[in-house]
Amino acid sequence: MTNNLFSDIPAKLPEELFTTLLEAPNIRIERIVSHGHASPEGFWFDQDHHEWVLVLQGAARLQFEDNTLEMKPGDFINIPAHTKHRVEWTTPDEPTIWLAVFYG
């Protein structure tokens, strides 16, 4: 049976949508759907695992302690564990669909 990353996306998202696609020892793959969402003011992710993230649709702006990164479809980044970061902005007029791989 196959699944599709672009299916089952609600028209309205009061909060970001996190869907675990695969989980095994030392790895988790998630689809994240944002629609004009951003991290709360002053909030920073500080994760115990590395995160490789790819934007499939939409656009986003990631903020790190020392720089800001614009992301568009096809852009990906590896974020080492305990690298503080936050989502500063995602497109308000269409969903931003991310593929995130948490590992290590």
C-alpha cells in the first residue's frame, strides 16, 4: 500500500500538523504542514537529535542564533542536535510541507 505526502491536508490548520511517517531505533521521519505558522515569540527548538529537513512545497524562514535562512521547494538543511532554531515565517497563502528526518 502506498501513501502520498500531499494527501490528507486539512483546509484549515489552527496549529502545525505533525505526522510521523516512520519510526525506528535512532530515526523518525515526519511530514510537517505549516500554513502561515511560526514559532511563538521567544521560543527556540533545542533538540536532542539531529534534524535533516526539506521543504517540498511553500516557503519558510528559519532563524538561528546567528543567522536567518530562507527556504523554498527543494531546499534542505541539516540541523545538528542542540542547535537552537525557530520557524520565523511560513507562507500564509498555501501550505508549507516539510519532510523532517530526526536521527542520532
